[in-house]
Amino acid sequence: MSRVRVGVNGYGTIGKRVAWAVMKQPDMELVGVVKTKPSWEALSAIARGIRLYVPEGKEELFESTGIKIAGTLQDLIQSVDVIVDATPAGIGAMYAGRYKEVGVKAVFQGGEKESVADVSFNALYTYETALGKASVRVVSCNTTGMLRVLYAFRKAGDIRSVRVTIVRRGADLKEVKKGPIEGLLLKPAKPPSHHADDVRSVAGHDLDIITYSIVAPTTLAHMHVMFVRFNGSVNREDVIRALEETPRVTLLRASLAYSTAEVRELARDFGRCGDIYEVVVWPESLWVRGDEAGIAYMVHQEAIVVPENIDAIRAVTGVVEDGTLSIRLTDESLGIGRWLP
């Protein structure tokens, strides 16, 4: 069977990681990526042997800097089965009509509104719903992290309500013009943050969830503290077992690493280049009493949605109809769950 032809519109923090992941899939072919400026990231794409495409009207700009391009965005759209839109928040919605007009499947990111796509996507929840759809939206990094932990909690008991405090990184490593320099920023001041609606768009609109979001001056990762109330008592052993059995959730002993800085360093030491696709849960943080449980975990904002994008590509094209199988294929190709001591 022929491989799925994939293009990535946007070769930034998320786009480049999705492109690299596509190149590791046995059932996918990366046709090319789109950059709007002749930056160092454009050069890095070429250095990896990735074909570079540009928006119409930008051809001369790139060629004048000596960067060879393979064609325009329109050329790429017409050459692929799926386009992964990894453009900045709000830009994907501007391109949605263009993708639809050509008839190419589209995978959007969490920075876009729910209405941009047919389905809000998380592989554990909505893979089968997304099968064959024209477009899906992979929900944000924080939402992805919450959904995976909630998936485990749902296996441990019937959830009544969820309360989450999110401590967000202020900016990614390269985003020197973003984020607070000093202090913590409650954003928005009035709860819930948008993450609650995002979780409901995947896990069910009847879910009782409230989220607070605090922006912190760090680039390394997000940290969440989640409290769940169940309809009935739960025990610690059932929760731990459910977390251990949930794909893309990794339990890490606090004695090995209990800060986001240490976990990122640990990932580099074990060959991950600092990218952590899993939710990293500290089992020592699990608190259980009667019908309540609380836990703390880490979300690496630059990498956690990458495997979800790969599964979304399979879902919209229908090349793999079983979500469990797609998750396994993706995880094996990216070494997910096999990097900690």
C-alpha cells in the first residue's frame, strides 16, 4: 500500500517536530514544509533533506538569500493527502477554506477555535470519531496533558468533578519577545481558563471541570495540579495502576527528578534531545482520600502533541482504523515509554 503523503504548513516549534515524526513513520511520506521567512529554521529543514515551500509571492525573497525552494504553498497542498497546519494561532482558520477547496485533509492545532475542524482530536478519546473526516483539530498541549490523566482517572472510577491549576511556561525557548520576565500572571483572571472548554470538546460537554491558568517566567514546561472527585470511593492502587496502563503517561519517581528542569535534562541524557512526548506524573504527589484524589504532573509544551498529530493523520485518511493500533505504531516509532531508567 502506498504511503500517506504529508505536508506541514509552518516549520516552527510544533511544525518541525511533527515533520521529523512523520519522517519516522513507515506508512507516511513527508513531501515538504512551508516557511514564510528565510530563517535558520528554513536552513535546518534543508540540512535535513526536507523540501521547502513558501507562500505565493515569497519566492524571490528566499531565492535572493540563496535558499533553494521546491515550490509554493499551493504546489504543496496539491501534492499531498494531508496538510498539517502548524501556523501561529488564528492563521490556520484563514487557510481552512483553501484546504477545503483543494480537497486535501487538514490537521489543525489547539491554537485554533473548535469550529475550525470537524472534530477536536485526542487519540485516546476521538480517534474513531475522526476516521475519514475532512479536518480535525489536535487540542493544545495543556489540554492533551489533562485528557491523558483524566483518561486514567476514568478507568479508576466514575468522575464527578475536576479542578485543575495550570502553571504555564511563559514562552518557548526561542520566543524571546514573549512571556513575563518577573512575577506570575493569572490569565485569565476570571476562571475557567479556555482549557476547560477544550477538555469538554473531547471528553464530553457534560464534564464538570474548572481550570485556573497561571503564567510563569520559565521556558521548560507546564506543571498541573489536578483534583478529581469521584462518585464513590477510590483507592491509591487503582489510580496508580490506571496511570501505568494509560498510553503516553510516564510515572517518574521524584527521587530521580522532581523539577521540570531536571526532567528535561534527564530526557536529554537519555537521548530524547529534551523532547518529552509523555505526560510525566510524579506518583509521590498522588493524594487519595475517600472519593477525592489529587496529583501533579508535567507537560512538555513543545512535544506532547506531536504523537497526536501523527495519529490524526492516520485517522483522517483512514489508513489505520483502529486507534489502539495507531497509538502503538506511533509510540514504537518515536520511542515513547522507553526512555526512562
